[in-house]
Amino acid sequence: TDAVVSMLSGNMSAYITTGHIPRAGEGVLSGAFPCYGTYKTLDNKYISLGCAEPHFWENLCRALGREDLIPYQWSKGKKREQVLTFMRRKFRTKPRDEWFTELYPKNIAISKVYSLDEVLYDPQIRHRQMVVEVDKPGNEKVTQVGIAIKLSETPGRIRSVAPFQGEHTDQVLGELGYSEKAIGELRQKGIVS
């Protein structure tokens, strides 16, 4: 939670000072300008641009064959809408992965926007152990989200998988003072499993 809230510092500071709650498409980092936002691609997936720095924007405009757009990185009004319209149409002409393969090597701040299933199998996510296979009783493996904070001296680890439904019923009820007979009666009545 702390890490996520700290990433809101820009928007949070703006809200604290102005009282205005930022909305998608209004802020510099939320799609208000063509250089920084997400675009739908031919395959109905998305790419994300982070070309706030002038050199990234210039590289993008050159790669798209539109050096004439370089001066309009932060334009407002009609010109901004024209550039946004061009970008939206342009990125709809190729699949997401093709755009990434073409633009990333040209020093352009571009990223693929993944669906959850793609995150699950991303090599970097697997390498960072953010998706792990955990042993489950009965020689099964369960896929789980890994531990985000990586500490060298006290690394986190997943100690167990989630229990089966009713796996700890007797233990919990026993700790609450129920006798074996009372637990059996609860089971017989279908109150617990």
C-alpha cells in the first residue's frame, strides 16, 4: 500500500493544493497530451507512450514520419486534438507487438499494455519471481503472486497455499471451545463442512 500511495504523489499533491480530483485525460500523465498516454492498436490491444522528454517525442515523430508534429508536443486546443486524432488513427494500423518491436529500439518510451494473462507469462515477471509455483498437498502445484519486496538478508517466501474449504474447521472450532461431539453435530446439520 505504501508503495502504491507514494506513486500517487504528483496527483495527490495537485489535489491537496487545488482540491480538484484528477480525471483520466486531464493530466500530463493521464492522456491529456499525445506524447503521454495509451493507444489502441490494430489487434484491439494497447501500447503506452511515455514520451514526455523532448528527445523521446522527437524520436517518435521521426519514426512515424511526422517531424512536423515535433513542435506540438504540449499544444492545447485544436492542434492538440489534431495530433491526438493522428496518433489514434496511426496506432490502429498495426498490432501492438509490431509497434513495440518497431519503435522501442529507436529510443522511444513505449511499452506494451498487458492483459492479466500476458502478465502471468511475461519472462521478466517470472524472472523477478512475481508469479511462482507453490507446492500443494497431493503433489499439485498452485500458481500464486510472488513477494514484491526483495530483501537480501530476510527474503520473503510463501509458506503455504490457501487451505481447502473446511480444512481447518475442526481446529478453529476446537480453539473456540466446541467439543468433538458438538462439531460432529454441526457437520451433520450442514452448518459447517
